[in-house]
Amino acid sequence: MKRLFIISLVLLAVAGAPLGAQDTAAVRPFTLNDCLIYARDNSHANRINSIRTRMARVDKHISAASLMPSLDLQGSGNISFGRNIDPGTNTYDTRRTLSTAYGLYLSIPLFDGLVSINNLRISRIAELKSIRSRQIQQDLISLDVIKAFYNVDYCRAMVAQMQAQLRRDSTDLVATRRGEQLGVKSGADVAELAAVVATDIYELANQRNLLDKAWLQLRGAMGMELSSTPFPLDTSSSDTCSYNHIPLPAPAAHPRIAEAELSVSQSALALRAAKGAYSPRIALNAGISSSYYRLVGDQAPVSGFGRQFRDNMGQYVGISVAIPIFNGLANVNRVRRARLSLAESRIALDQTIYEIDKATAEARLDLHAAIIEYDAAARRLEAEKIAYQAMRRKYDLGSASVIDLYTTSAKLANATANLEGKRVKCIISRIVLGYYYGHPLISRR
């Protein structure tokens, strides 16, 4: 009965499939690029940044509107009580007067020290900065998706390894029980192998839990519905590590450097705009106006609305000039602040270039180290396989204990997991180095 219980438990653990793995054969597997495109279009942060870019475009249109003429249509109406000027005689009286006024006013800015033009240029650069900022945030999210994608690949390999190890140890347990019945194996060997199988079942459950968390992390990075349910992944492009796969620098500048350069240009234009506030402001003004009035309660005849509107029509054209003389040193302090902002932007550009160069050097070292570690892990795995096969032959011949077999099996499993981890690390390091070299993370379609 105990033997049947252990075998049933083993079969359930080995045959158990991850939740949601059914009915996925008809779905086209997601490649890494498919996951990145999905995250680009559905991630909450990317969607917010897209809206911010559109807002920056609207701000640019608002700045452009300051260069356009302004045309206003105005109208007013009032009733005068008490002592007021009689519109008919232009003298003071105490009669109530109903009056209305209408006007069409035009103002065309001619010169304001190029402040409006520089503000428009600043808005254009702000839009470009918003695009660069969105690209930077999109790249950070893409890097998270890449790490989550290969974490799923790694966890799936670990689950498959534990399933194979559980099947192998379960087969050894059955063979050892048969050997005990034949008298060639002891009860201690059976007990030790039963403990090994129980450990394998525990580790398999733990690896499946890690795999579920990896799926949840990948879905969260992509902006999918949060769930541990897997979907088909295509990891066939995950090649091995070698020096032939080291990327070369691309001519494109890193988005962070491009954003910092735009900040310098924006600060320089802001300084020009601040200096432009010292200049006179000249505008061309023109307008057409008319009015209508009627004395309330007066029986004297009053011209109709149409005639008064025509007779009271007036036009004007003029030029206004405003020369700033003193405004509490506000302009002086604005210029000082703009100079400091420009100096800060230039230092920030140097700092960004320095940080990108440092990150590129670190990524280059990480990739070289990952390639060396991967080669060493591959050689170690081959050696552990040979050692395990030799120990297994000794165990089958009765010259090795279960502990010896378990020790070599554990070392083989550790070497296999280490090789898979180094492979994933090598792939991610190569992608990160390519990113700092200027290669896009998402393949354009």
C-alpha cells in the first residue's frame, strides 16, 4: 500500500501540467519582439507618456498662437440712473438712459524682442524632449520585459529539469525496491531514495511556483491582465553565447544624450527670451465701433437702431509702443536665472555622457564575463555528466551508495541550472550592450 501511494504521488507530480497550458496550440507563439511591441502599445506607463507627448504638441500650438493677430468682437449694454451724460446733448441730466455699444477690435503684434518666436522654438524643443523622454521610458519598460521574458524561459527549463530528475529518481526507487526484494539492495537504500524522491517533489512544486511568479511578472511588465496563466512563447532565437555575437556600436546617439542636448538648446533659447524682455513691444491696433441709445420714458422721437448704428460708426488705426523701464528688477533676475539654468543643462549633458559611457563600459565587461562564465559552465556540465554516468554504473553494480548517487545527481542538476542561468545572463548582457551602443530594443515593422 505504501509503495502504491508513493508511485501515485510521483505520477501526479510528473504528469501535472501548468495551469492554463491547454488549448494554446492554436495561438501563435509570442517572440521577444512580439512581447516588446505588446508592452509598447499596452503598458500603462507608455500610454501615459504618449498622452504627455500629445500635450507637448498642444503646448507648441499655444505658443504659435501668440504670433497670430487677435480679433475680438465686443458688445455691452447698460441703463444709467441718476446724474449722467445725455448722449444726445452731451450734457449732464438725471434721466435714465438705455445704451448699447459694439466693437470689432484687431491687434497685430509687430515686435516683442523675439520673445514669442523664442518661446515657440522652446515649445518645439519641448515636444522633441517629450518624444525622447517617452523613448527612454519605453526602453526601460522594454528592458524589464526582456528580463521577465528570459526569466520565464529559465524557470520553464528548471521545471523541465526537475521533472526529468523526478522521473529518473522515481525509476531508481522502483528498481531499488525490486532489488530489495531480490536481496541485492538494503532497506536503507530504499528509504534514502524515497527521501530523494520526496525532495524532488518539493523542489518541483517550488520551481512551478517560481514559474507562476515569472509569468505574473512578464504579464505585469507587458501590461497584460494579471494572471499566472502561461501563453505560448517562442524562444528559438535565444542563441548561445560566443564572441561572434558581440554587437558593434551604432551611429545613433543614446536617447538620454539626445534628451540632454535638447535641454541645453531649450535653456539657450530661454535665455534669449529672457533678454528679449528688455526690448520695446510694438503692436498695430485697429478697430470699428458703434453705439445706440434711448432715453427711458422720454416721448421725444429717437432715431432707430439702424440709423444710429450707422451714424455712430467709428474706426481707428494706431500703433502702440511699450518700453520697459522698471519692473522691480524682475527682468534682471529672469536673465540671471536663465543663465544658471543654461549652465546646469550643460553640466547635466556632461554628466549624462559620462554615465552612458560608464554604463556602456560596464555592459561590455558584463558581456565578456558572461561569455567566459558560460564556456566554463558548459565544460563543467560535460564533466558532471561523465561523473554521473560513472557513478551510476557503480551504483548499478552495487559498488556505490545512494548517497553517492544523489550527490553526483545534485551536482549534475546544479551544473545544468548554472549553465541555463549563464546562457540567459549572456543573452541579456548582449541585448543591454547593444542598447547602450545605440541599437533599438524593438525591431521596426
